[in-house]
Amino acid sequence: MKEFVKTMLAVICALIVLRILAFFLMIIMFAGAIAGGSGVPLPKEGVLDVDMSKFIITEQTQENPVPSFSMAGMQMPVAQIGLLDAINGIEAAAADPGVKYILLRAEGASMGMSDAEEFRRALSEFRRSGKPVIAWLESPANGSYYLSTVADKIYLSSYHGFSYQLIGISSQMMFVKDILDKLGVNVQLIRHGKYKSAGEMFIRSSASPENREQNQVMVNSAWKVMTAAISEARDISPEKFNALVDNLALAEPEDFLSNGLVDGLMTRAKLVEKLCTLAGVESEEKLKLIPFADYAIAKVKPVLRPNVAIIYADGDIVDGDDDLMNVAGDRFVREINKAANDDAIKAVVLRVNSPGGSVAASVKIKTALDSLQARKPLVASFGNYAASGGYWISNGCEKIYADANTITGSIGVFSMIPEFSKVTKKVGVNFESVGSNKHSDMYSLMRPFDKAELDYQQASVEDIYESFVNLVADGRKMAPSAVDAIAQGRVWMGSDALGIGLVDEIGTLQDAIAYAATLAGIAPDDARIAAFPAPLTFAEQLMESLGQSNREPSILAGTPFEAMSAEVSSILSAQPGKPMARMPYAYEIK
């Protein structure tokens, strides 16, 4: 026994030492990054290599990203480039005589559907400079092929054996009622909105008809947007393209070529020859590839005397002020007030990339935005998500821009109260409550609600829903009954939201900036941008990363539902009975 204890202590000590060494190694690595950037000077001329496995497009650029790391090792950082900086990098390349053309390698892309739409549009604009975009694919999938179709030429690896997953898009919904029943957990979901499906996974074994309907409409709308872009670019009818996908007719490289989906099949060696010819060099050694992440970040210049602010509402809307990775209500109100009180700032763009969250925080943020809007033009730009609480805070802006693939709406409210009385009985644990009043223990989670308590909770949800509907009616100049007809918690794609009045125009973040500047009497080309809140510092990223690394791994890790883990955690972590205005899941095209 003594030897066993010694061995266990030795293992624990070794793991602690390894963690400490990994921590200091990371500090040294990032100190080097801060001191000297990548350490490799960019070629003055060459081919801009947009290898999308080497960077992530996020809302704001993080110059020194900190990776999360496990007890046994570390992950290498991947550059995080803000969407606006990425697009500005493409624009700079179009005007840069040193950039011969763009090599687009879209496999491994990590971005939302809306970001992909805007980045693809920027690449399309690049071609107007007369320089080509050349795309290279080995294993086409929905997202990578969609992005690649912007290119002048698409070349596909001639090797067989790669996986082709150009098969259409789908959404996965998970339901855990059956396992909760076995465990004895009873989830009490109080909501308004027949489409408000957040929390439905805990009380049903399958999707409600309304939930399935909205998911089907959303998937169809997103695929229609992608198919339209692909069909136009490749001069193929949407009907033919969908027939190829439906019949799984794209199984070999030759299938893509014979159906006009790519322009040639080649080995990597042949690709290099082609790239050298286009660049006007004789050999691979003379072919200079300019990494896009480094190039885009190098083109970011300090802004002097900013006159337009972008307020980034990026992440879940949460209470408090100490969550740096989400939209913490108190912290965010301070940022809004900074922009409002800065006399140099003449107009503001509210950039929303949020699935919603806390109603209380949303109310605080909306109040602060209303105060700002009384003093300065306020325009909204929707990113991948602007739903539920994200729509709550933004619907009153003077104009709302969204991408066709933005997910918005979800005007609805819910609260959720799990109770564990059956669990405690199963394990032989008994609870007794002593309270000052009849319902003092209704949120104890140790007993189910009685009818009066359910009615009380439902009345609160109904009151908040009515406030939400009236808020949108006022902001969008619609009748409350008209808002209610398109609300009920239903999620809409941007392309559909335009037709029902939830957004004003399909347009980019740059379009929103230009319009806001014009409202303030500033020529769009003279808009100088300040970001609120500022991107996280290295120290802030480090502390957040360490906090993430100490959290328990998600039960969904390694499963097909891993992408839902953040949403499930967000819902489960809410205070019992607290009203929430949030989407059920996040959606991402692979």
C-alpha cells in the first residue's frame, strides 16, 4: 500500500511539474511573438497564400492568440483575424503591386456562415483588380467548396482516396428527456412562443413540429444561398447541382471535372508548376508565398482621431462584468457609455454576433444604447447570429444590415427549473425545507412546482414576452400583432428576415460603417474606426485561457453533438427560474 501511495504521489507531482513547464514554455513562446511578431519578414512580392487552416476569422483581431492547453500538453496558437481586418487585407492585396494573385486553400476554414459570405464577397471584389484567385482543393466539403467557387480557376487533387463531403447541410438536434427520466431528473420549462425551442431538448424525446419546421426552413434557406452562389459561379443550374448532391454523384475527382465543378485535376507537383507560371518564376524555390494572416495583420495601422465606433456585441449576453469572452451586461454598458461620451465619435455601428442570453442584461444594454442613439446615429450590423437577446438590444437601430446567412429573430422567452426529488430518493438522500413563507423553497430544486408556482412563473414569462414584442414593434415601426405573428421564438435566416421586416438590407459590416458615417456627415472613405471594447490584451487572453483549461471537459466532447456543448452549458448554468432570451443552438457549416 505504501508503494502504491508513493507511486500515485510521484505521478501527481510529475503532472503538476509538466503543467508548470508547459505554462512557462507558453509564456516564453508568446513573449517572443510579442517582441518580434512571426519573426519572418514578409516577401515584398509573391502570391498571397490564403490558407484557411492557418487562421480563424473572428469578430476582432487578436494579435497574440493564447491557445487552451491540456494537462499533458499544449495546442499551438492559430491567428485570430477580425472580419473587418481580413476584408481590409484582401482590399490591400488588390491594390498592392507586389501581390501577383491569391492562392485560396479553403479547407480547414473556421468561421460562421455569415463571415464566410462576407469573406467570399471580398475575394470576389479582389478579382476586379484584374488579378486572379486560384483555388486548390483536396477534399471538398460544403463550406470549402462554397468559398472556392469565387475563384477564377478551381483545381482539385487528382489523387483518389480523399473524402468528398459535398452532400448538403443539416442540423442536428439532441434530446435528453429519456436519460433524464431514467436518472429521475424533472425539468420544468416555462416559455412563450411555440417555436421557442431552447430547453426543449430537456423535456422531449424528439423535436416538436414547430421546432422541426423552423430548422427545416432555416437549413433550406442557408443551402439556397450557397447553391445560388455556386451555381452562378460555375454556370450550372441549381437543379443540376442539387441532383448531383442528392444522388451522391460526386464521389471521385473525375466526377467534379466532368460536371464542370472544377477546372482541372492535378498532382501537387503540377499545381506548383501552374503557380510558378502564373507568378512568372521558374521554380518552386523562387515562388514566394505570402501568409495571409501575417499580411492582413501587417496592414492594420493605428487609427488616429477615430470618428466612427464599432461596438462589438460578440458572445452570449450574460449578467455582471467579469466575463471577458461574452457580452457581460455591466461591462458592456460601460463600453457603450464610453462611445457615447467621446465627442470625437460621431456615429456608431453596433456589430451583433450573439445568440442572446440574459433578459436582465439585455434590458440594461438596450437602455444604454437608446441613450447613445439620442445623441449619435446608431446602425446595426448582424454577423453570424443576432437572435433573441441579440435582437432585443439591436432592433431599434436606425438601420439593420444582415447577411443572407445571418441567423436572427428568435423573439421569445423561457425559464427553466430542474428538480431532483426523484434522484435524491433513489440515492437515499432526504431533504426537509424550513421557510418563512408558503413558497420560500420553490427554487430549491428539491421539489416540483405546484400549480400556483407554475402560474406565477408563466405570468413572468408572458409579461417579458409582451415587453419584447412591444419593444420590437416600436423599434421596427410595426403593429404588435404583426410582430407576434413572426415571433413566437421562431428563428429566421437573414434572407427571410428581410422579407418580414426584421432587417432592412442584406449588406456587410462595411456597408453599415459607410451608412453610419454618411448619417454623421462623414464621407465613407474618411471613416476612422475605433473598437469598443478593445481586443483582449495578452494578459487577459492568458487569464481567460487558464480559466478555460481548468474547466471540466464537456460531456459532449468527441460526439457529433460537441458543437452544442457551449449552448447546453449556457442554458444549464442559468439561475433556476431566471428569464432567458436565447437561441437553442449555434449553427456552423462544415
